[in-house]
Amino acid sequence: MHTVILCRPLHASGMALLEARHDVTIRTLNRPSTAELAAAMPGGHAVLVGLEEVDEALLSHSPDLRIVSRFGVGYDTVDIPPARAAASWSA
């Protein structure tokens, strides 16, 4: 089972695709604080962030993380070197 952490809900069609998967658990947050996101990270395999800060401290809460992805344009809120070290894939 894979766990996907969303920092905001996806469009209904995107949510439907994830919800149709029987091998995926979805944790949907609503623009979480740093503490709320850190609390949701343990056991997460993928995280989709918007303006949330992704740094080494946050990544330390999720040793199973494989994917860091971001809504929007750019990666100014993602500290790339620790993200690449922690995840198999960062986009």
C-alpha cells in the first residue's frame, strides 16, 4: 500500500483517479501548517505540495518518501538537494 499526501485536494477528476486505486491511501490536508504537514509525513510515499516549505527537517519525518512534487510553477519552496537525497524522484 502506498500513501500519497496532498496539501490540498486535487481537481475532482484527479481525486477520482487516485481514489480508484486500491493500493493507494490518500491523506488530504488543506493548506497545512509546517507542524501539520510534518505530522502527516510519517509513512508517506509521495507528497504533493503547493507553497508549503519542503526542507531537510520536514523530510526527516518520512523515511519512506519516494516522490516530492509541487503544484504550480517553480521549486522555490523545495530545498532540492535534501529532496533528491530523500526521494527517488522530485518534480
